[in-house]
Amino acid sequence: MLILSRRTGESLMVGEDVVVTVLDVKGDHVRLGVTAPPATAVHREEVYRKVKAGPAARFRPPKQRGLDARLHR
């Protein structure tokens, strides 16, 4: 893992066409801006995991999701 320090207004490049900019820092919250080509999907990690899980995982009742976790240990 690459660890970087950036200040508000500073950016980092991911590849040649993705720019991540620190917009604001307040306490333990950091606002980031991402500039990427339209063909590049950008998601928060928790949203990405739901997208990858597919529609079936999103529509199971919470009780069922807990049961699945216990069965797959």
C-alpha cells in the first residue's frame, strides 16, 4: 500500500487519467474529488462491494444475510 500525505487543494494521479483531489479536511472527515473519464466507474468501497455482490445480495432480508454469514464460517 502506498501511503501519501496531501493538503487541501493538493491532488494525486492514478494512472494517466484519474485525479483525486483533497477538497476539505474537518476532524476525521476528508472530502475528496475524483476526476475520471466517463468509462471509469468510481464508487465508495461499501457501494462497490454491493454492486459486485449483485442484485440478489441487495434484496435479501437482513435476517437472512446474518444466517448466511454464520453458515459460511
